[in-house]
Amino acid sequence: MPSQNVPEPKPMAENAPVVEHVSGAHELLNALRKRIGEHPELAEAISRLESALNILTVKTGGML
């Protein structure tokens, strides 16, 4: 059976800057949504950030 290359999860320290930026952007967009109300493009941006956070969580083995 051929071996599969499964990447090892990166330590949290290596992902910290990415996580901080994505989390910060998510918080800013949520604050903006509270100020101006619902907007389709704003909802899409928040959804994409949430997807990015989910991907990072999987890639880091849940070490976020």
C-alpha cells in the first residue's frame, strides 16, 4: 500500500500571526455588522473568515 504524505500539524507559535489577523478581521466585521446592520457583502465576508478559521483549526490539529 503506498504511503500517503500527511503533513504534521504546525505548532501554534507558527500559526499565531495568521490566527491573530483572521480573528481580528472577524471581530472588526462583526462590530461593523452591529453598527450598520445586515448587508449581503458583509455577511459573505464574515462567512469566508469563519471558513478560513475552520480550515486553520483543521490544519493545526485543533491547536488554535
